[in-house]
Amino acid sequence: MKKHLILAGVFTMAIVQVQPTFAVTKCVALNSNTTCTYKNPGDYVVYWTSTCTTNGASTPISGIAVCSENGGDVRYPETELNISSDLDGNLYCWCRMVSPAVSLWVYSDGLAVTSDYCLSYCADTCADSMKNNASFRSALFGSLSD
């Protein structure tokens, strides 16, 4: 009988210890009707921010910028970029949203005169594109998965 009580106690503890896990879903309204603000992130930075509003609901957006050797088209987001080990080869500005969701890389601007110039303005270009380029916003928000 003692053996059965011990087994029952072990099973009860095992059941009590197992806690269900639930995925967290964050619903954010980002679509073609979204308008975004411009906030200059400064020179030689990789992070940019904006606040986007859809139907009166505001959402803070943050992202990163990178200069790549890939040219591109805003209509075709990329999953990967090539970064040249020769810094003078990275002349094209790409942007990625990292919060509230992660997007694909979206082409923002191209063929800077030098890599240094691209590095100095790329994050600013991403932030500006959020406000002034509907095709950019569409590509960025459209590359999010459910």
C-alpha cells in the first residue's frame, strides 16, 4: 500500500509541476494606410526609430540599417545581404524592422559615393523612408509573416 501511495504522490507532483505554455501574440496594425513620423537618428549609427499610426493607434517602430554590396529594388525584400570585406564595396543602404516584428531587408537607397558616406546616412535614410516612401513601408510591412 505504501508503494502505491508513493507512486500516486510522484505522479501528482509530476502533473502539478507541468505548467502549460502559451505563445504570446502581439497584434499591431501596420498596413497601406499607416503614416509614420521621421526622427533623425544621427550620423554613423545603425539603429533608427519611427512612430507609425494606423486608424488612430500609434506603434513605435525600431530598426537597423546596413550598407551592403547588394544593389536592389524596394519592391523585392531580401532575406540575406552580402557585406563586402572591402569596405569600399558597401555602397547600398538596406533597412530592417526589428520591433515590434522582424521584417526582411528592404532596399532604401543606392550607390553612395563612398562606403563612408553610406555608413553616415543609411539609418537616416531608413527613418526618412518610413515617413516619405509608401513603397518602402509597403515592402517593410508586407515582408512580415503571420
